[in-house]
Amino acid sequence: MQLPPLPEINDPNVQALSQKSDQELLTLFQRHPERGQYFAAIFCRYGQVIYTLVSTATRSPVQSDYLFVKTWEYIFNEMRSLTLRSATSKISLQSWLINVTAMMINHGQLPPVEEIQYSLSDTPPVFWCYLNQALAQLSGDLRLVLLLSQTFKWSPTRIAAYLQAEGDSVSAADVQDLLSQAYQALGSALPADIQDIYLAQNLITA
């Protein structure tokens, strides 16, 4: 199966890295966590290979997309401390990525199709990884109101009613203020180049 067109593929900052070696991209990714273009460049280089592998191992496109993004989420987290060279051996990034994909295919637990809410066209894997990283940095109250608003599409009034039922004395206006704080904090936590690549496309977060 062919990957759908995704924003990072045509981004000039990502394209400018096409001549970098895998090791150089990995090193830059590890040394500059404030920039997302290096991870995006690795994704562009190997995304189609991994998408083909997971597509042949799943029963539906929905499950393929879900396994694809979960595989890249695992890759994103593990690559922060990945060392390709050791005293006794050396592996290539490509081999490591294929091994990770095989592990995810063989051991990943896929939910039923009807329970999967992820959409590859709405939230590309690179953006998904950095978005989840940014969300994890938010305080609990900001993260909760943001998820209720964006994921469940609740209005500030409904969110306020839910929080009041949980024992918090908040109004709809308070919720709106919390949402404003959450968006500001999320923007600060997302790398600037990730915002340039994805938020300019008006992607809807999931």
C-alpha cells in the first residue's frame, strides 16, 4: 500500500536533510530535541517501507494506520537513547527500524476496528509523536480540559458541569480561560518547526 501524501514530505527544511546519512540524522535528533525536522526526515526516508510491512500484516486499513502510528511512537521514544555502534557490533538504522516493526507486528495488541479513533490523514505520525510529547508536559487540569474539548468535542459549559460533578468549582468562563492557557502551553511545548509543518495545514488533533 502507498502512503497518503503527508505535509512533511514537501517541507523545505526536511528536504534539505535528504543528503544526511542515517547516523547524522539520528545524532541530530538526539542532540536537538527542540527541533522536529530530523525525526521527520527519518520518517520520510523509511515511512513507506514500514507502512508496507504493517499493511501486509493487518486485516484492515484502519488497523494498518493504527499499527503504523504506534510503531512510529515506539521508534520516537526509543531513538532518544539509541546507539547503533557498540564495542562488538554495529547495526544500521534501517535494520533496527525493520526489527522494531517486526516486533510491533508480532507482539502489538491491535484493538477492534470499531474502537480505533486514529486517522492517518488527520494526524500524521510525526505530528502525533510530538503532540503526545507536548501533551505530557501540560499540567493535569490543562490536559484534561484540552482533551475533553478536542477529543470529545465538549463545550466549555459541558466541561464545567463535568468538573463541578467531580467537586471543582469552575464556570464555563473558567474553562474557557483554562483552554486558552492549555493552547498557549501546548504551543510552547511543540517544536517551532513542527508547528510550521503541520499546524499551517490546519490539522485536527485526535
